[in-house]
Amino acid sequence: MTRDPSAAPDGRRMRRRGGIRLAATTGLAVLAALAVVSPAQAFNHEGPHWATSQLTIDTSSVPSGGFHDALTDAAAEYTALTHVSVGTEDAIGSPWTAQVIDAGDDGYEGYSHWRYDGDHHTTSADMHLNTAYLDDSLPEDELKVVWEHESGHVLGIAHVTGIDHVMYPFASQAYDDGVTGLTDDEVAGIDSLY
Ligand SMILES: [Zn+2]
């Protein structure tokens, strides 16, 4: 069995900068569906996760510069702080790919898709940042937090309500609120899966 969560309008994982009303409504709909956060653990699971904890992101489509550097930082932070090892490679072949595209003013600062098998093990994934809202000159930590957010979805963790988290639905707002990297709750969420 395979399923692409992006097929459902509210299954598209995203954040945006600014305040288009339609996008905010979509974000809230996603939040309402997923926000079951116990006081003890501020993380949620998407459902699927990879069968292995040794992963590599194909970064060959990400241009060198700020976006690329931030993605390398994000992968290194997952490796340093969680049970997963996330490498990056500028070569085609990994089932986890990253891209930077101009998706236009569609309300999405970034989004990710993933597919999984009958055992709910992720088999492939792609994540994208949208240059309509993000650019190479933004602080490296801001781009890193956005990549960490999308990577979190790909690894299997979902949105949470608190703005002081990478997995807050609007990651740039979390960055603006002071989040500069993975928090203990993202680490706990990942480590509960791997
Ligand atoms: Zn998201």
C-alpha cells in the first residue's frame, strides 16, 4: 500500500510567512486533526517512519549557498542529538530528496511528501522549500529550522501547538520566537520512533 499524504488538501505539511487567511485556515485544520499533545511529551507522530535509522538526503538539487549550508546543518543536528544518523550527499540515489523551488505565492513556505508500505515504513520522501517566501540570504539558523521542520515530518513527527518548537506549524514564526534548533521535544519524538 502506498499513500501520498499530499493528495489530501489538509495533508500537505507546510508553513508560511505572513498571513494569507486561506493558508492560516489550512494550517489550523491540520492542527485540529493532529494536536493531541500530552503534558509529558510535546510531540506527535505522523504515523509512518523509516525502517532504518541510517538515512541520507540527496541534496544534489539544492543549490550551493545558504539553503545548502543550512540543510547540512540540519542533518548534522539530527545526527548529533537523536538516534537517527542523517547524512547529506550531492548525488542521486537516496530515496529522501530535497529541493528548493519557486512554487509561487501558494501559501507554502515548505512542504514534504512521503510514501510508505503496508508496515507503515516510509519508503521514499521529498521535501521542498519555496523561494517565494525564503531566500538564500536569510540567517542560516532560520533556514536550518525550516529544513529541520520538513525533515521532522519526513522522519515521522507532526505539528505541535507550542510556538517554542521546530514542529510548530509556522516554523519561521518559531524561529522569530527564538527557536534556533531542535528542542528536547523534537529529540524525544524522533527517539520514540528510532
Ligand atoms: Zn509542517
